[in-house]
Amino acid sequence: MMRDISVNFPGKIYFYCDPREELSAGDKFQHLLVCLAEGFQELGIPFFSNVNYWQTSPEPDHYLIKHDPEITPDDCSIVILTNSWYHIYHPLPENLFHPQRKYVTVYLDGEDDDKTYANRPEFKQFDFIFRTHFNSKLNYGENFYPWVFGLSNRILQELNDVPAFSEKKRQILVNFRHWKSGHPVRNISCSEFIPLIQQILPINNSTDSLDNRPMEGYHNLQWLQTGGRHYPTYYQRLQESAACTCFGGFFVPFWPNNPSSLINRLIKRILTQTRLKSNTIVQWDSWRFWESLAAGCATFHVDFEKYGISLPVMPENWRHYIGIDLDNIQATIDRITDEPEILEYIATEGRIWALKHYTPAPTALRFLETIYQNKSINQGKSLEEKVLISAAADMKN
């Protein structure tokens, strides 16, 4: 984890959360926003919102993000929105980009669909767009920066005390609800990888159903707030397992490199329908990937470097995770067979890496550093007050 963080940020943060009560909890769930807010809270940076959001306990009025009628966006240095505004076709806040504003506008883009970029001129107005599923081979725009789902305190609480690797079951968790339909990367990876890996590691493919959902207290609250994504039994299986598969995403062409272009999306559809592969993958990020790392599992995904997958701080293949070359899956199987002890090494190093770089505090600090270091090149905008950040820990190692 990060240590000895010192932050002098004299401004305030303003979050825009969707105010409509009629939305389902799943549509309202804004994981990226929660991770940042928890990080700002740990760093002692004040933040506000247009509505109360994210209950921290079943007790009423216990919210992480709170509305203060005395604080408006114009009182703050940074204003943040998430992709939920576009996902539910809700108009952006009125006068968000007014010419007298002194705040920096930030969009947390966790959207799965790349075609949004071509249809929304507002994407060029945001000073910063932090994009999950970022691929280095594609050109999103000058104001885009790689981002990830990362770890929230909800997840960390469930995976706080993981057993030693020697105490885990020698099994690999393959708990996708529908891996024979949906994401082509997952379907192809599992259909080709599972028959080989099960010769080394037994498969645990159990999943949770609504019958297993928590019915009361804290876990029920989190199940409701996450739109049915919080199952304590799932976290228990993760902690007990030596390894976990985390494949996901779509194969797309590297040309044209505009992911929202009609040609790119057409070729993407052809690749999906014909079950053909490419060396460029989008929509690759997931809660499962970060949960697996935090649970101390040997985490299986595709080779990030080969397929253009980009994170703010990159993991190292065969140290922090096992990245498979889908053109040579047998090489992965052979290495694990020859070096069975490598699973424990990767599980241990992967957990250390994830907790150091992608828990709330280092995530929030990286967010501020990115804005401060790049603010001068984003449409000439600057922070209302200068952001001064110093960190004793090296964010790049």
C-alpha cells in the first residue's frame, strides 16, 4: 500500500451524481466515483455533490458523498461526472461548461460502448476524460487518459484477511455466468484455455444466484447499492481459490484507430460474429480482475502488452498476473507445469501490486497528479488554486 502520502490541495471537489430516484440501483452504481471519493476522504480533501450518494451503513443519512446546499460547482476546483449521464440519456448539468468557470471538468468514462464518442460533442469540451478499457493502439482524443475500475473499500473489506497461499484450495475459479455467449475474448479464451488448465488445476465454476443474495444488514445494503453485484459467498470462494480467470472484452481492429468510427465498429461486429481474433482488445476491465488480485489469487487474463491494454500503472506479466497469448496458450500451460511454485509467487506479488497502486488513496492521488501535470495542455484551463502534491512513495514502481 501507499505510505507517507502528503497532499496539500487547497481546493474542493464537486461530484455530479444522477439525482433521479426512479433509477434502479444498478443504473445508479458509480464505482469509479466511489473509489475517488474514498480516496479523497483518506487524503483529507473536501468533496461535495448535488445529491447524497453511497450509504456507508444501513443507518439513515450515513453517506460517503453528501450534498451541501451552500456549496456549488463554482466554489470548487474540480467538477467530476461519470458515464451514467450518457448511459441513461440524461442531459448534462446546466451551464457545466459556462465560459466564466474556473474549475476543471473531468469525465469518468466507464462506458462499454465506444460509439458514444462520435455522437457527443461534449467529449471535446471536458478537460479530462479518464477512460477505463483504454487501449494504447487506439486514438480516443487528446483529453483521454487511461483509467481502471480499481478497488473500493467495499471490496477491500471483504478481502482484508486472505489466507496464506498454502492454505488455499488448489483450484481455479471460473465463475462467469455466461461465458459461452457475450464477450468474445472470454468465450474464446475459456473454450481454448479451460480444457488445458483443468489438467493442472481443478475447475470451480460455481456461481451465485438470487437465492444466495444477502437479505439484511450491511451486505443487503451493498447488494442493493451495487445492483446485485455484492455476494459474500463469492468473496469467500475467491479467498479459498489459488487462481481465478478474469477474461473479458471484444476483439477490434487496430485500423482505423478511431474506436468510434463506423468502419472500426463494423469490423468489430464481423470479428465477433465469426469468432476471429485480433491483437487489439477493448472492454477488458472488470471488478473480477481487481477482486482476484486483492484476494491473493493467481490472476489469469490476456497478455496486456500484446493486446494493447493500458493502465495508469502497468502490471508485469508473470509477476503480478498471468497474461496469456491466445495464439499460444500451450506456452502458459507448459510454464506452469514446469514451475508450479510460480502460482504462489504471482498471487503474492499481484496482491501487493494491486493494494499499492489501486486502492482509494493512491487512486485519488494519481487522479490529482494527472490533472496537475497535464492541465496546461488541456484547452488552456488551469485549476482555480494550484495543486501541490508530494508523495514519499514512488507511484511508478
